[in-house]
Amino acid sequence: VVVGAGFTGLEAAAALAGRGKVVLVDRSEVVGHQLGTGPRQAIEAALDRLGIERRLGTTVTGVGDDWAALSDGTKIPADAVVWSAGQRASALTAQISDGLDTLDRIPLDRRLRSVHAEIFVAGDAAAAPADAGHTVMQACQHATPLGKVAGYNAMADLLRIPLRNFTPGPYVTCLDLGAAGGIFMRGWERRVLAVGEHGAEIKRKIMASLHPPVDNAELILAAADKVHIDMPCFPC
Ligand SMILES: Cc1cc2nc3c(=O)[nH]c(=O)nc-3n(C[C@H](O)[C@H](O)[C@H](O)COP(=O)(O)OP(=O)(O)OC[C@H]3O[C@@H](n4cnc5c(N)ncnc54)[C@H](O)[C@@H]3O)c2cc1C
């Protein structure tokens, strides 16, 4: 039983599908509620292909050693219950700001400085402006450049040299759906650009690009100098 049909729950359910029967539970009436309508059809087709049962508009009311009870009154025998709901930033953020956003993140200006305290923030704790009307996602494609700019600006502030603005590259999402391949999407409305094996190949390239060099000073400095992760070139 996988609880939460968001990004993580969908990937977990798809990865487990080859090992036995998977039941995906979400209190929303649709899968991938936060991903919007763009990829929904492709996600549903992949779940059908993988034989993943959905219990939507339902939540978990109890979990035991080998069962999960649902709000529709059913009790499902389960070898494992995977919890993938309730995304939150670290509780440490409450010590820094009392104006946290709905994910408990610290509101920042474009230079990644807290609007309430003399502190720079990066990664999943950062509620930084991405572009007009959007705040960054709790995702590595934002976490990595946030770290570079926050680190640079903290030093620049100490050295009294100009700070730089955080300007992320175009937003993309890539969902790994195991044996059903992947779904690659572009933009905040998550327009589907690739599905199946092509989508999975793009996801593999993205994952490979996330690991920074660790033992070569020249490569480390070259990577640090780039503000964005290079996403695979893809025609819009
Ligand atoms: C299951 C899952 C799948 C994901 N898939 C994707 C994906 O496909 N694409 C994508 O873009 N994003 C994905 N993400 C999100 C991505 O992993 C995060 O956005 C990113 O890792 C955040 O980076 P971070 O540095 O802020 O935090 P983390 O990567 O969580 O790093 C925080 C580090 O700080 C350490 N730490 C914590 N507290 C302390 C302390 N008190 N003292 C010292 N060290 C401490 C932790 O051990 C950890 O090493 C996924 C996340 C999850 C959980």
C-alpha cells in the first residue's frame, strides 16, 4: 500500500509494481493532484499498464504489522505501507522566521536573503522567487543552483562586493514510472514532451547530471561556476 499519489508516491508505486500487487491511496479524487492536468492522462495510462490499483478520495485510518485500514471501511492485507504524503521543510526553519510559507519554508528575496533575518538560505528550506508568480519547488533542479547563489552571496556580503540575483533555468519535471517508462514535462503547467522509454532516458540523463565531481579541483570549480544544472536539450 502506497499512501500519497504525488510525485514520490507515484515513483514508489511504479518501482514496487513488479514485486506484487500495489494499491495507491490518495485523499484527492485524482492521481498527481499537485502535478496538474498536463500529465494526468499519461500517468493514468502508465498506472493501468503496471496494474496499480487506485483508491482515490480515500485516506488511511490505521496501519498494523500486515494491514492498512482505509477510510472507506476496507482493511487491506499489506507486506509494507509506504508513506509519501506531507512534504515539509526542516523544523529548524521555525527558529529563523515566524513568517514561514505553507511548506514551512523561509521567505527570501531574489538574493536568497531571509526577509526577516540576516541569513542566506538554500535548498528545501528556501521559499525563493523563481519567476514572476512562482516560488521555487522543493526539487534538486532548484536546490543545487540555490546552494551556489546563497553560498556566493554569503561570501560576497562578507567581502562587501555586489550580490547576485537567483535566476533559475526553465522549470522541468521528470517522473520515473518504472517499467512503464518516464514522463518528461516542461513549464509550470507541465506540458508533456516525452513519455515511455524516451521519457525514462531523459530522467536517466538528469539523474546522471546531478552528481557533482568530488575528486578533481578543476571540474569542481567549473561546476561551481555554473548557476543552472544543464537539462537535456529538448525542443519546446
Ligand atoms: C523520494 C524523493 C524523490 C525525489 N525525487 C526528485 C526528483 O526526481 N527530482 C528533483 O528535482 N527532486 C527530487 N526530490 C527532491 C530533492 O531530493 C530535494 O529537493 C533536494 O535533495 C533538497 O536539497 P537540500 O540540500 O535542501 O536537502 P537534502 O538533500 O535533504 O540535504 C540535507 C542534508 O543535511 C543533512 N542534515 C540535516 N540536518 C542536519 C543537521 N542538523 N546537521 C548536519 N546535517 C544535517 C542531511 O543529513 C542531508 O544530508 C526527491 C525527494 C525525495 C524525498
